[in-house]
Amino acid sequence: MVANSLTERDPLAQIRSQTAAVIPAYQDEKHIGDIVRRVRQQLDHVLVVDDGSTDQTAQRAREAGAEVIVHNQNRGKGEAIKTGLGYWFAMANPSRRTAGRLDQEIMWVSLLDSDGQHLPEEIDRFLAAVTSATRPTFLIGNRMNNVTAMPLIRRIVNRYTSGRISRLCGQEIPDTQCGFRMVDRQLVPELLCGGDRFEYETEVLIIASRKGYRIESVPITTVYSDQVSKIHPMRDAIRFLKLMWRYRKAA
């Protein structure tokens, strides 16, 4: 009763209690346990979607306290995110909550990567942005205020793609390639289709924009350590160009 009373008086605590995390993961046994433990210090509900890993990713995530869904084969980051969004959307159903799975209605989903590139401690920045939002908002991290730690080629590609996507979305999005995001539950049904791999993260920005959402950028820290990019430059560049052509044609 006291905890509920405190939550009602503290908007940030209320948003936190209504937010669940989705962490898509593939071959990340080295980092996933630490990431899950740190996210659980911020949020009560953490889901890892293991996208067909052959290492101990799923086991490490469970040991750290996450709920885990495992794809039986690698289906792509987009599919992993959709699996996670769909799971929390289903869990938000009142009948599921009364069955004892959740004690709070899930209104927001926090998305972050499994490789340590996003700091779980900065989830609070997204929560604070939600409390001040005055219209439907899709939140995305922005690393471009301080790019000294970002490899030069990524910096160039990011600025180019962000410029093109911003024009297509009709609003400025400085860092469209950032996977650290926060999604309004009401938008989730619109995001359960679309691409299955990295192009999906671009597509959701276009969908959100066309549904009238403001894309708000949240400054975050740029972190690059020992992670190996899972992007395939040629294949994913072709997918990106096809996606842009399709949405320009539909505009």
C-alpha cells in the first residue's frame, strides 16, 4: 500500500512500474548476464529474445533473472524485437494480469541491445522524457552529440542514413541507427509487421511518424568496446535501399 501510494505521487516511479524491457540477443553470452542484471536494477520486467544463438546466451540471461524466449533458428533482429513487443502486448491484456503474471499494466517497452553498447543506467533518461511528453511520442537514443568514441565510418554512414530517413519521416532524427528506444504500447500493434532484420529499426520510425508520433531524441552515451557488429554491409545496405524506395513510392 505504501509503495503504491509513493508511485502515485512520483510520475517517474509510475512510468517505471509500467515499463518492461526487451533485449534482442544473438551469440552474446559474454555480455548478456551483466546487461540483464543492470536492466533489472532499473525495471522489474525484463525479457531477452534469443534469436537462435548456439552459445550460452539464453542460459546466461535466465541466470541473471530475465524471462527468455528462444527462436529455434536465427530469424533476424527485427523478428526478435517483434517477438518481444508481441509478448509484452499480450501480457498487458487484463486477463493475463489477473492470472498473476503482472501486477501493473505495461504501457511502455524499453528496447536496448545485448552487447553493452547501451547503458542500462540511462533508461532513466527515457523515463524522464516520457513524463514530460505532451503528445504521442516515440523515443530514440541520440549518440551524435558526442561522436568522439564512434568509429569514423559509422559516423559517416549514420549521418547520411539519418538525413535520408529524417526527410522521409518529415521530422529530424539525428541518430536513426540507434537501437536504444522506448515504445508506447498503443503503437505496438502497428510494429508487429515489417522487415525481419536490421532494416526493421528504420521501418518502425517511418511507421511511427506516419501514425502521427513525434520522434523524440534522448541524449545517450556512445559506447564501443569489444563487440563485433552483426550487420552485413552489402546485404543490409540493399535492404535499406529497397525499404526507402518502397516507402517513397507509397508516400
